[in-house]
Amino acid sequence: MGSPARSTAGTVLAFDFGERRLGVAVGELSLRIAHPLATINARSDRERLEAVAQLVREWQPVTLVVGLPAHMDGTEHELSTRCRKFARRLQARFGVPTELVDERLTSRSAELALAEAGVRGRSQKGVIDQVAAQHILDAYFGVHSDAA
């Protein structure tokens, strides 16, 4: 996946893939700043992809980023295969270069960031996946800082 000639400007959408929810963040390559965008609650892969299609139409991203879960020792997580498949489906359907980014600890760092902002417990549920996607996108921008 991905593209040998990486864009240096344009919108990037990032996804925190979950079995029930899909967190989405948006950012700009030239600024390397990520923002939480949406949480997609979908019952099926078809519904999930249609919701993503609406975001792709609206934001016209030049790159898509999918968080790839792994255990702390680097071994594959149970969801890794599904995340890879999701990333391949995104690239095939939208024709947008799609990158996988290590997402270890993004959910935990999202919880901590929300707690620092005073958002705790049940209040976190609606936004935790978006903030995790934001952290995934921040990690992507950190790894690809040479693109700016």
C-alpha cells in the first residue's frame, strides 16, 4: 500500500478501526496538524464503507491512514488482519494511497488526553475513537515529517 511519490500538501483522513466503531480524524499534510472528526457506528462493512465514502467525497483526501494494532512486544493483534483488509479495501475503492501506522497506545493516550480535558467515563465513549484516530494521524505526521 501507499505511494512512492508522497504528496506534500492536501487533506489526510485517519481511521481507528474497531469492530463496532470507526474513529476518524482529519489533518493537513503541509501543517501536520490533526483534529478529531467523527465516530462511525456501523453494523456492517457495507455501512462502514458508505459512511467513509461520504467523508472521502467531502474532504477529498490525498492520503488515507489506518491504525494497525499490535501488542506491546510488536506481535500482531487479533484485529491486525481486519485492519489490513480494511486498508486494502479503502485503497481499492477510493484510489487514494493508504498507509498503515502502528497504533500501539493510541487508545490509552486518547483516554489520558480526554481525562486531562475533563472528559471522563461515559462522556469519553462518543469521542474516544476520534481522538485515537487523531493520535494515529499525529504519529503518521511524525513519521512522515520529511513530507512537509
